[in-house]
Amino acid sequence: EVQLVESGGGLVQPGGSLRLSCAASGFIFNNYWMSWFRRAPGKGLEWVANIDQDGRTKYYVDSVKGRFTISRDNAKNSLYLQINSLRVDDTAVYYCVRDRHFWGLGTQVTVSA
Amino acid sequence: DIVMTQSPLSLPVTPGEPASISCRSSQSLLHDNGYNSLDWYLQKPGQSPQLLIFLASNRASGVPDRFSGSGSGTDFTLKISRVEAEDVGLYYCMQSLQIGAYTFGQGTKLEI
């Protein structure tokens, strides 16, 4: 059974940083592109970033370029999202996703003074 | 970026009746491989989004057959043949033609 478990969310002040993690199990992790998506309160779903199987190719939505970094550790079956220079509009539930089909339960990031 | 436009944004339905959601893209989603890069998702209250339909017309594993997807190019439709109470939530279409720039429609709220 595919499982994706996010962690690392929390309450942070504007300008702060967080590192989100996603522990994957139930499939061969290094066979798949992985992604982060988010949903802000009262807003729709938004794709955030993608990373290829060996971590060399990465894509980001324009609003997070230069602030967010997606990475993976295939030896640990883990996906990460380093988020820096946080803004209030980054407040959202962040989801770890495998090839658009499998979604984790999400981790809440709240940016507030 | 490809702009996705859904309609309606709110969809009141009666259990047992059919329902339909439209999704239009600002450019064709037909890939060179012959497939349309269009997915449909449902986010039920308090839950993670779930994939309903991928590549425009393929039901994801475990999705009831009352859900169907159709369309090609820039016009797509999600149909529910007979709505059930458990179908309430937010429905989204998403284009995955550009792997570096996925975009969603605004979402359609289905309510009983």
C-alpha cells in the first residue's frame, strides 16, 4: 500500500523558514517523480514543485522560485521541501504527491506574526 | 502558463440526479502521445484531494463507475451519473501537459 506521510509544518513568523519532510513507503521510491502541492485557506489547489527520480530536474511555481527548494533522499525514501523567506500567503496545507495519483494527508504551515 | 476555467463554480444537486462539470483550457492539452493531459480531483471536507480521472477519461483505481470523464483538446467534462451524498466536496480539473507548470481550475463546489 502506498503511503506518504508529511511532517515538519508549524507556526512561523514572516521571513522564517521550515523544512517539510515526506516519508514514502509501499512503492519503489526512486522510480517516480514526486511533487508538492498546497491549498491555502479559502483558495484552490496549487502545484508547488516537482522533482525527477534522481533529483536532478526540478520545477517550481513562479511564486516560490528562489525561496523554496525541493529535494529527495532515495536511500531514505524521503522527499523534502525547504521553505525560506516565508510570507503570510504561503499559509496552506502542503501535500506530498506521487505522480498525481497518491496524496499524503498534508502538513499545515501557518505564517503569522 | 495554461489557464484552466471551470464551470459552474457552485453546483447544487439532488441525490440520484446526474451532475456535470465543465473545464476549459487556454491551449490544447493533447500531448504528442495522443493522450490529453487533464486530471479531475475531488477534495472532500477534511480530507486530502483524491484523483478521480486521469488523462481525461481514465478512472483512477477504486473510483466508482458513476464518475466519467470526457473531452479532448481544450474542452473537458466530468459527469456523475447519479450523485450520492458522499460525493459532496470541491472538484478540480488540472492540466499536466507542462510538467514544470501544472495548473488547476478554480474548483467547483458540489453540494446536496
